Amino acid sequence: MTIASIDNIDLSSQFIDNHKSIVLRCPFQNCRTRIIPYSNKLQFVEIKNAPNCVEISRYSSESDSTPATPQLPANSKEFYQVNDVWDFDNIGVSRPSKELLQREPIVAANDEHIEIERLLICSECEKGPLGFAGILKGAEKEHTNLQYFLGRDSVLYDY
């Protein structure tokens, strides 16, 4: 098995051509918990004003003997949208945060306005943020209406 960051894997050739299963894992050393399996259910979205999430780049277990260390970049833009928390194998979701609620709603590429409520962390090592959760502007503020956004650069790909 190989573990790599998003910039060191060709998802289409690994997933489609080889029909291999790909698992998205926690990026933190000594954890590598299974977060969610990669599938066509993971909808790719670009978000320009999203909260910062950890990023891991330029890493492949085939060529790097030293584990990569996740960093907090200036901004995160690329996410997988997950509509049901039960699609995750392991994810921690924070309580609603007043600080997050005071942010301007984010705008996804499809012009949906999403009000950020919570952050996503690894449920095993409790580190992150790996993404965030929010509710479509105008929808009822119920936890059942949360949409989840996992940073593409915030996880490692195990194939």
C-alpha cells in the first residue's frame, strides 16, 4: 500500500483504471485513522472564502521516509462535499462556534451560500481542522441540515 498527498496521486488512474479502493486518512503522524473511503459520492467543490484547514503536500510513502507534517496554509479552496455525517468512518465535529457563526457565509462554486457552524477534526487524535460543516443560508438551523466539507489537501490518500 502507498500513502500519498493529493499532489502525488492521480485519482482517476488509481480509482477508475485500476478499480482500486482508496481510503482518505488522517494526515497526522502516529494516527493515520481512516476518515472516509474515496468514492463518486464525494462531490468536489471549490470555495474561495473557506476557513483554513490543515494541508499536507508533496508526500508519498514510496519516496519519503520522513513522515510529512501538516501545515496551516493561508487559505483552503478545494473540498469534498459530504451530505451525510454517517458517510464518514471517523470524523469529529465541533459544537457550534460563535466565532464561526459571525463569519460571512461562504460561497461555493455553484453560488450556494453556506453559513459555517462547526469544524471537522480527526475523531481519533482530535487534531485538525480537516474541514468544516455548515448550513445552507435560509435553511433551518438544525444539525440534520449540516453539510460537511473535507479539505482535499487535509487528508492522505491510501491506495
